[in-house]
Amino acid sequence: MGSGAKELNPSIMNRKEWLLLVILSVLWGGSFFFIKVAVQDLPPLTIVWGRVGVAAIVLTLFVYWMGQKLPTSPKLWVSLTTMGVLSNLIPFSLIVWGETQISSGLASILNATTPIFTVILAHFLTAERLTRNRLLGIVFGFGGVIVLFGSHLSQGLHLPQLGQLAVLGAAFAYGLSGLYGRRFDGLPAAVTAAGMLICTTIVTSPLVLLFDQPWTLRPRLTTWAALLALGLLSTAIAYLIYFHLLSIVGATNVSLVTFLIPISALFLGVLVLHEQLTWNALVGMGLIFVGLAVINGGLFQKRDG
């Protein structure tokens, strides 16, 4: 989803914008923490349903509060449904299931590969070609993924490795949704977000009712709190901050959040959930970050003039 904003250099972001970027990273990094709490009591689809349902209500109210309206075109709603499946239903479900097998910190690191998948998909699906820098960044990024899988690769795939693959699948879906979302450039960002969340809620509802039967579940109060935080903080408010930053500092600057999200998630995972921080997690994260830095080389170049 493009903003039409002029691309700016991160060095000219003011303190308020940097603060918002850090807050966004905490909200999105916190989503991995909230998911880890919620999966103790709730099945994956129910968590996704609760997340998108809460966010859909909040963002729809926000759209009308801003004096905007939801679209009326059936064709546009079909596109929003597709966007919702690619950007919400598939990746959210894969991440939630992945976190039943791996730590929240590791999930956040693997999710940071999203821009790597984006440049690969863009090469095959758009006119954007792979440059030498992007190819080198991909090599570093997937080198980090291999380190994260560690020696287990030679022992075959077990549930922890399948959990990692699920989160990588989510990153792939995010990359695909980022390219698909370019068709909504003429639509206000909040309307796009509200529309796709509404569609995701509708599509998810029969699946949850059929397979999870949520009326039979007995979640604890902490689980309810985690689910509410996931929908309100990590989805609705995070989207609003994201689109606000996108409109004033550009997509390149906002992409810096990719580097910050795993830091927030790892901090919460280790401090609150007492997750173990292994050497291969740190090395793998480092290689992925190098890959992202190489792909987004323009982030760290000074603007001429």
C-alpha cells in the first residue's frame, strides 16, 4: 500500500517520528509476546479471529470518525478479501501455529525475512529486477535462516522446524501481500486496513465456528487480556501509526521498523516469558539484519544536496 509520500532520508526524521517508529516496533514486536500468551489457552484460528475482529471494529469506527466511508464497489471488496487473506488470515494463522512450537523471539526473527521475500517476489511478479546488492542481501538473509535452523536440518523436519517453516511461510505471504496491496494506492490507507480486516473476520468466522467451537473454550483472564492487546494495540493502533508514518516519512524510513521488531520481541520473550536466547538466534538475527541492510542500502546513504 503506497503512500504517495516523498521518500526521505532517515537522518531528517525528527524525534517525534523516531519515537513513533520505536512505539510501532514495540507494538508489532509485542504481538509475538501476546500470541505466546494466548496459545496457552486458545487454538490458532480463534486467536486470529479475535485479533482481526477487534481491530476491524476499532478501525471501522476510526474511518467514520475521520469522515471517510467504506467502499461500495463489489469488485473492490473482492480485492480487499484477497488482501485480507494474504496479509492477515494466512500469515497470522501460520505465526500463531508456529509459536505453539517455537519461542516468540525466534518467530520475530524469522518474520524479519519479509523484505527478503518481497524483493524475490518483485523480481518475478513485477518489473523490479534483482540488483547485485539485493542478491547479496538475499544470500546473507537466508544464511541467517540456515543458522537459525542449525544442525537440525540434517536430522529431518520435526515440530520445532515445522514451526520455523510456518513463520517463514507467513513472511512469504506478507511479501506477496505487499506487492498485491499496491493496487489500493488510490484508497485511503485506513479504509484499506479496515476493509481487509472486515473481510478477514468474515472469512475466518465459519472456520472458527466449525473447527474451534469457541463457546466451549475457557480462557483465563490473562488470555483475554493478551487477545484484546493483540487486536487493539498490535493491530488497530499499530496500523494507524504505520500509515501515519508512511504518509509523512515514506516507505523507506518506515522499513527501519523491520530491524527493531525482533529486539522488542526478544526482550519481552526473555524478560517475561523466560525464553532462552541461543547463540544461533543471535548469529542468525545478525545475518538477517546484514541482509536487510544490504537490500535497503539507500537507508544508510546521505542524501545529496
